[in-house]
Amino acid sequence: MKIAMETTVFKRKIYSAMLEWKNESNGESALLIEGPRRVGKSTIVKTFAKNEYDNFILIDFAKASKEEKSLFDDISDLDYFFTRLMLLKGVSLKERRSVIIFDEVQKHPVARQAIKYLVEDGRYDYIETGSLISIHKNVEGIVIPSEEEPLNMYPMDYEEFRWALGDADTIPMLREMLLSKKPLGDAVNRKMMRDFRLYMLVGGMPQAVLKYIETRDLAKVDRVKRGILRLYEQDFHKLDKTDKAKALFKAIPGQLYNNASRFQVTTVVENLKSDGARVVVDMMEDSKTVNVAYHANDPKVGFELTTDRSSYKMYVCDTGLFVTLAFWDKNFTENTIYKKLLDDTLNVNLGYVYENVVAQMLAASGNKLFYYTFPTDDKHLYEVDFLLSRGAKLWPIEVKSEGYKTHASLDNFCEKFSERVANRYLIYTKDLRKDGQTLMIPVYMVGLL
């Protein structure tokens, strides 16, 4: 779905979810699209409005005029409100055929509060977007409208990335191979892995993907990603003047590289107590810039009931940004480093990168993230990297960075909780194959689980 616009528009899966909302809601709820900055929220919403409605009005509260903001000071007379809005915007709205967009709605909370009464009025549809400065942070003194229907927007997943490169065939074929559980062959797997490592390096932020398509220059892509990361840093500082959130965010690659069983907050920010850390991490999770996996103390369906909120791992929402963050100490990530990463010849254990991309792919597929650890002896732990809930059963997942075929943590977990486990997976870089009851799948298939 490329549309001739002033901005390049990539095909995104969220469009179908938005269309489902429009058809099923029929004006009885407003759609709230949440996601990190530069993930493409504004672009997809404007595209949707142009395609699915006769016309629309967009109010961008990041740069709205005083006159536009003042409209929401008094909405007791909605006829008067709409007349003023249409005159200001020069658009004549049509009942049940127009949509009003509140972009960056968190910057003007009173407008968000007005959604309740606007939806009740029923004349038009409403779509809101919320960005990195948490929409949950700036709500003091207002009534949060229950009429909001939230929808998360993630960086482009691997299939969307392939679509952007003009490839609509690879993922459906991989889906068939996964269903059949037949190997692809080593030569095909090597090509698939190289293609996937490109996705890991570029990432799924539309601006970075577009830069790659335009230039095929990974150094230029890296500069785009650095710009996005700097925006995140600025926004973190606006929310947390002590810069604890900024410090924790920048520490994510190092924490994963050290392979700790939980995020070690005090190694990043000294004397940060657990309650204070919890507030900061909640804010970061709210911002959608990170994916957080929580420890499930008693792994069974209904993870939330036994979640340990003090034990968690954090992942960057986009693995392309993660790679840039991991090499932040250089002025820019040199093309030689990118080439070695792409060719898988960099003399560094990349397990932490693969773990981040698996977290990203699982989250984008609608999964909340949980993991589980249990002791092997007094000094060591088994760790199952991710746990998925499917029906009344669990799908445990262990992630390896290479072609390792051993999976002790997975085996011991499945023995310990045999009655709770259905399918079990080892995610690695080699070809699809079975090892007993464990299905070993290449990392590029994770989004198909």
C-alpha cells in the first residue's frame, strides 16, 4: 500500500486493525494509537483518514495555535464548537463521513477529556495519537475517557520490512515451511539469515527504512537512528529531570550483554531504591520505547497473577535502534562494523542482539513478555528466555545466538512443568529442524509463532 503523498507511506498491518475499529465501532468509541516517536503514527492516521473518509480535520497539538487549543475550553455548545473548528480549518465536516484527528493529544489533556462528550455526540469519528512523552503522565485533573479504544503501534515487523523492500512472497513461503516443519536447506537458510540481519541493522523505524531504500548506505541509516535516539533522550529528560530514565535506557545493551538474570538497576544508577526504579521503569514502559519482560514466579496461564514486578529485563523497542545504542561510543557506527554484523563476522557474541529482536518480534505479535529462572545449583540458574501463553498451555522459548543445539534450560523447564507445556522452541541461526520434542527454528520465523 504505497500512496502518492508528500510523505512515503509504507504498508502497515495496523491499518487493518484501524479499519476493523471503524467498521465495528461505528462512532461509539475513539481510537487511541499509542507508540514511540517516529514509529509512523501520524503518517498512517492521515493516510487512513484520506482513504476511508470523505474528509478530515487534523489538530496537531505539538504545534496547534492558541485559537485551536482554546476551542476546548468550553464544549458545552457542540454546534458552536464544530462551527468554530470548521471555520478555523476551512473544512466542512460531514456527519458520519468525517473524522477528526487529535495528533499528540497528550500535549493538551483537556482535548483528550473532551473525547467523552464528542463521542457521545456521535456526528464524527475521532482518532487520537500519543507519543513518547507518556499520555498517562499528563492526565492530572482530567477525566480519562472510557470511550477510548487503545491500539499499540510498533516499529515495522519483519514482514512489513520485506514489504517495504518490494518482497511480498518470502514470509508466506516461510509460514508454509514452518507449518510443514520441513528444513529449508543450508544454502537457503544462509540467505534468509543474511536478509534478516539486514532487518536487525536497519530496524523498523520508517524513517530509517526509507533512508536505506533511498541510499543503501548503512552509515546514513545509522545517523537517522541516532537522531531518533537523541529525541528519546530529550523526551526522557522532560519526564525525569534526574536523567535516571536516560541512564537506564542507554544501559540496556550492556545489561543484556552481561547476561544477568534481571536488570541490575544499581549498577547503572547508584542508590536507586526499588520503589524509585519501579516508577522510572513504568514510565519507560508507558513510553513504548522499551519492551519489558517480567519474571513469572509460577509459570502458568495467567502470568499476571504471579508476576514479580521487581525482576525484569528491558529491551529496546526497535533492534535497529538497539544496535546503534550498543555502539554509541563512536561518532557513528562505521560501515565496516555494519558490514561485519551483516556478514556475521564481527568477533562479538551477538546473543544479546538476537534476544532483543526476539523480544521485539514477540511484542509486535501481541504477546506480553515473561521469562523464568530456576537454580541449577547454588551459583547458577537455568533461564527460559520467553514464555508464551496459548490456550491452557505454555510455549517456552530459549534463544541462542549461534547454531547451538543444546537446550538444557528448556529441557529442564519442560521436565519441571511437563503438564503445563505444549510446544517448545529453540530460536537460533540454523535451519528448521526437530530435536526430540523441541522444534528448533531460525530466528527469522519468530514472528510466525
